[in-house]
Amino acid sequence: MKNLNSFLKSIPHLTVDLGERSYPIIINEGFERFVELYQHLALQKRVFVVTNETVAPLYLDSLLEQLSQLNCDYNVCILPDGEAYKSFEQYQRITTELIQSHHKRNSSIVALGGGVVGDITGFAAATFQRGAQFIQIPTTLLSQVDSSVGGKTAINHPLGKNLIGAFYQPKFVYINAKTLHSLPKREFNAGMAEVIKYGMIHDSEFFEWIENHISSLHALESQALSHVILRSCDAKAKIVAEDELERNRRAILNLGHTFGHAIEAICEYKDLVHGEAVALGMVMATAFAAEHQLCDKALVERLERLLQAFQLPTRLASLRQYTDKPINAKLMIQAMLRDKKNTSERIKLILPVSLGKVKITEQFESQQITNFLCEFGLSQ
Amino acid sequence: MKNLNSFLKSIPHLTVDLGERSYPIIINEGFERFVELYQHLALQKRVFVVTNETVAPLYLDSLLEQLSQLNCDYNVCILPDGEAYKSFEQYQRITTELIQSHHKRNSSIVALGGGVVGDITGFAAATFQRGAQFIQIPTTLLSQVDSSVGGKTAINHPLGKNLIGAFYQPKFVYINAKTLHSLPKREFNAGMAEVIKYGMIHDSEFFEWIENHISSLHALESQALSHVILRSCDAKAKIVAEDELERNRRAILNLGHTFGHAIEAICEYKDLVHGEAVALGMVMATAFAAEHQLCDKALVERLERLLQAFQLPTRLASLRQYTDKPINAKLMIQAMLRDKKNTSERIKLILPVSLGKVKITEQFESQQITNFLCEFGLSQ
């Protein structure tokens, strides 16, 4: 551990503090320091890499080069790209390939990719032989600022997103910020929705910082990116450390997700990028809170302005460029009732009360939410 | 918790000590005290019961009567009976029914049945919405003395038994010893294989106690059954408490299972009952140990005598009444190489050194095991 600590001092990082399950998140430009970190953690030299067909041509070779330097024995599983493949079928496929290539529970299972790859790989690691070693290399802004912290792993069920999963912490997270240069602009902007969320729920100063650094972020300036990633992970790590298993407080991370997941479910997890659904979902939650006098109407406008600066949808009309699915109030409520956060038959909402502060509530009837959705422009 | 403690004082029980995840195992005759225990633990009144088509006609009504007394809202899922149904398909079915009946992560998911029902239900509870409340009501001797303790949940993969799973502790285990009166004799005897195992690995006095109570056990005398269940659970709880996640010591519980699982895999999890495979597996492990001068040859004979008192197979020939699958050395080694316990390409064996004591070793080559198997009567 002494070596690990001195290694960590030499590189931008953050430690997610979860007692026995604590782990470091490293931020670097390039994959060069992966070998060092892997060695410092004394992991076995058997590695199973899961990635997808979009990420593989860009970064797989660089990673495999690192593994070769380690004299690692490795296998690779390349999934199709997309949320639709965070499925039982692909999960079964990963486990089959793990078994066929004789991996054991002390093998390292590495997720190289965005949130979908991270979630399904994490779930496979959590459940393969009752738990193998899990390593994350998130390559999208969204997964770097969101899935890196919190240990949530999951696959989708045909009836709802992330309904099957486990809490399972990685051994470490390695972020190569350079991967953001190959990320499509739309994906980058979607990641910014989650970044802005941390400002909304926890850190009003950070929200202001983002408002003041829009152009540096669009230009992918190194320092700005590194700041955004570290500060987002730090916000999430603090919230998760208080409540690892999402018994209560941690649910604030779901600002915009109750509405957002419902929109995604109606779109059958196609058409929209997750962050876009969250952006619109945050506006819905904030507008709902304002309508019920929980927060100021000005907060809705300020949030919309910042989201729009990253070309994110903030009204139903702005979704129409992406999808023609019937996003109506009835389907929204049905999907929201299936939300994992609900502890009863009531819908649990995360609602802003001021910039940097939200509350969790089940006080509202489905009918009140329906009424709001209709005012927001959805059909019945 | 005060109420819980005074309740526990009024009933034979054992507490499995795992810090925050500690839970009680209650032994009773009948289901009458289920309600009390459930209430003392302050669980939500939403219950999803998983059982199978053999157990349901015998005990489901008695359990549902208890749930009605609690004013519980419940759903029931009845699986086909058999190891073949500890599958991805039935697991998916359970999760689908959980979602369709709007269960949440604070619902109680109850396993009413033997090891298969317990394992698959536990895995569903572990992974439904990243972890729901799990309650076990084991109805076979094997599941009462084995699956009640340890938090191992799993489903089978077409390529091997229990390769997919999670460590997940129940909220409580309720054992109705009367269920053993409806258990087929063959299943009871198979459970005795695991009971005898606790004597072999941990408790030589208990082994002797069993040798002296063969007829009371065959007669299903209440006191003898209660002693066997509590002492077995106690042995297992002590071993598990030392090593919850099976990093090392806990592996001793697998005496007979390395060979046994291989036999079961070759039989495609049909023909044989798990305990029968374990019985023969224990004899194989002990005979292998004796051949390599790790233990006395007399131990092999003593073990065989006790197993035979419960009509358990101790030689390949005695399996032939159940199966005609080609149990040969080559297939055995292939299956053993896939064992989860292996941490390298070598086979990890649990081998007796004296009565009540075993060692864990990877010192033997596959070839040595092959040679032994051929001497034991298997073809190449």
C-alpha cells in the first residue's frame, strides 16, 4: 500500500472512501500509467476485457499493449454498441466466454467503454463465480462522472431499465481524459447533463463555475475537463460514502432520472441518449417543484439556459428532433411507478429547493404529476 | 431488537454472526411462529414467495395462512421441481413476475423449498433492483443444514453448476423440522451426506454422535433432528464467520464437492441427488488423501461405513443404480478444472488429514488425480 500511496501522489486522483471496499479513481491523458497502477494493486495476471465495437477500434490496442507489458494473459469480448445490448443475452454471452476461457474469480474483468459497457461488465463481474475483480476504464464523459463512482452495476429487463443488478465496487477506475476527444459531441453534451446535475443537487459553486467555463468545455481544454471530472466524482463520492446501498440520501443523485428514465422507457432505450433524457427530466423536476412552490421559477430558467448551452433538450418540442415515440402522461406515470426508488405504490421524486439543494419526497399523488405533465405539454 | 431477543430466547435458534448482516436461524415444528418473527424484524408487508410444484401442495397454504395473519400482500411463483430449473430462464421468469407484480427492493422475497429454490430465489433477491429482502424457509435436510448458512446464492450455467451467483445474506431463516417427515427417504439420506461432512471437516465428536444415533435419525426423532440441524448450522456458521466471501478457509466446506460437482456435471445435474455426489466425492477425497499418506486408510473405511448406514453411494458401482452416464477420468478432470475454487490452472482439493480436520491444497497435478481415479475404478 505504501507504493500505491506514493504512486497516487504522482497523478491526479480521488479515493472513494468505502472502508474495505475503498478504491482510487485516476485521471490521466493516455493509458501509460495503467500498468503501474495494476501492479501496485497486486492483481492477478489474468484479464478479461469487455468493450464494444465503437470503442474497440479506438482504444483497445492501447490497452492491450499495457496488458502485454504486464505479461498478462487476456481475452477480449466485443459487444455491439448501444443501450439495447445491456441485456440478459449479452450478459449470458459474457459469462459464457468467461467460463470458456477458464477465468476464475481472481481474474480481473475490465470494462473499456461507456456506461452500458461499465454496467453490464460490472454486473458480470459481480455475479461471475459470486464476484470477480472489476476494473473500470470509462471512455465517455457520462461514465467518467457517473458510473465511476457508486458501484451500481446493472442490466436492463425488457420491462424496465436497470431492474436487475448489484452494488459492486471496482478495484480501481482509470480515466484517460483524451478519450473525450473522440467522443461524439452529442455524447459529450449528454455527459454535461450529469455534470450540471451535481451542481444542482450538491454544489452551487460548481454550477456557477460551469456557467463561466462553457467555451473552455466545448473546446475540451485539458484543465477544464480534469476539473469537471474530479469535481463531479468528488460530489458523487461524498454522497455515496454517506449511503452506499441507496437506503435514502443517495437517491438525490437521481434528480431528473425519475422523469428521465420514464422517457427512455417510452423510447424503448433508443432514439435518445441517457443524458438528454436526464436533462429534460431535470427541467421537469424543477418546473414541477416551482409549480408547487418548492423552489423559485428563476431556477428553472437558469437550469434551462445552462443545459441549452450544451444543446440539451429542455422542452418536449426539443426532443422531437430525436424521437417520434408517444411520450404522453399516461405512459410516463406507468413507467415512473416501476421506478426502483419507490418504496411504496407512490412515486418518489427528487425536487430542487434551491441551487445546490434538493429534497426527496413521496408527498405527491400520481394525479398531480399527470396534471403537471399535461401543463408541460404532454398529451394525456 | 429487544423484542427480537426475547422472542429468540423462547425458541431453538442460532445467530449467524456477520456484523451488520447477522441474522437468526429459527428451528420449530410447524409454521406458527413465522408471523411473530416477521413482525419482530419490522419487514414490509409485501411478500413474493418462490416455491416449486412438489413443495407447494404440501406447505404453501400453511405459509400463506401466516402471511394472511400478517395482512401481507403477496404473490406466489411456483417453479418446476429439479436442479435443471436453477436456470437463467427460471431466474428471468422470477424477475419478470416481480416486476409485473410491482415489487420493490423493500419487498420480502421468500424461498420455500430445498436448495434449488433457495439458491435461485436468493440470487433473484440479490439482484432484483440491486438487492431486495431475502427470507429462507428450507424444507429439505440438505438445505436446512447447508444453504441456511453462508449466503451463497446461485444459478447454474449450461457449462457448470453455480457459476453465476452472489453472496447475499437472508434477513432470517425459518426451519420447520416437520417438513422432513414428507421428504423422500433418498433426499433425507442425501442431506445426511452434508451432515456427516461437518463431522469430517470440523467436529469429530459430532461425527461420533451421528455414528451412535443412526436409528434415531432414520426414525426422524424430533430431538435428534433438531440436534443435527443446529449443530450442522453452528459448524457452518463458525466457518463462514471466519471467511464470509470464501477467500480461503471457507473452502473446507467443499470437502467432497470438487469430485462431487464433477460427477454431477457429467450426469448433467440429473440422475443423482447432490448429497449422493458429495458422499462419493468425500470418499474419493479421503481415499486420495490416504493414497498420498495425508490421512489413515482406516478413515476411508469409517467414512464409508457411516455413509452406507444412510444408503449413500461410496463407490462408483453404487452409482450405477442411478445413472449410466460415462463417469470417466478425463471428463472428471475437465469438470474439476472449471471449479470456482481454483485460483490458478491447478485443481484445488480439500483433503482429510484426520477425523474433524482437512487441508486445502493445490499441490497435486491433474495427472496424479487421473491416476487415482483410474485406481478408484473409473475408466480413462
